[in-house]
Amino acid sequence: MTDGEAGSSGREGRQSAMKWLTIVAGVTGIVASVVTVVQWLESRPDDTPAAVATASAAAPTPTASTVGTAATTGDDALIRADQCVRDVGDAEHPLMKIADCGPGTMRVLVRIEEDFTDESGADAACQAQAPTYSQYYFSTERPAAGTQVVFCLKEQ
């Protein structure tokens, strides 16, 4: 064996290792892309009425909904007790619109205007004033400084 042959086989080994590393990196990139697309597809809201009704029926315990932006165009200022609403927003940014009562809607049991320090205050207020409620919604409307509006809702 000569020095040239030993160097040649070492170079071939490194080239082979580089090819395998390139293949592994390519496969990893493809898998990461597929996972990202799947997560994106699962995060998209389904706006079909059946999905809204199923989502409402699947949540028997009280849950809080908080609107994240004031740039929404919901019917918050117009919503009153005994009306029905439909959430036309998404999980992160609910948006209540007045709707005809029926499957996939929620009836407003009570409209409460108070200064809530946290979500547990809204939950306690709904429990006291509308014991049959199933969820509550913090409105984007602020009728007075330091006052929030909470709707205690029940699925139809």
C-alpha cells in the first residue's frame, strides 16, 4: 500500500460521509416542512355551521373567551340578554354577532357591566346571576372607564 492509496481511501470515506449527511439533512428538511404544513392546517378555523355546533356541544364546562383586539366589528354594543349570538371569529379572537336562535348559537342569559379584575370574577358573576350558563365572553365594548362587559352564554 502506498501513501497515495491511503489518502485516496480516506478521501472517499469523507465523501461518502458527506453524501449521507446531505441525504439526512434533506430528509429532515422534508419532514420538518410536512409537520409545519400539518400544524398550519390544523390551526385553521372551520367555519361550517356543523363544526360550530359540534364545538359548542363538546364544551360542557364553563370556558372564558377573550377578544384580543379592539379592531373587531362584532355586535358587542348591541347585544342584550335573551338574544342569540354566533361566534364568527376564531379561537384566538372570538367575534360575537347577533343571530337567529338555533343550532350553533348561544343564548345571552345575562349582560353584566362591572370592573372585573380577572377571569375568575367574570366566572363568579355568571355563576351567581346565570347558574345554567356554559361559557362567558368578555366584550370589546367598554361603556365606562374601568368597566367591562361580560356576556354569560348558554349553547342552544
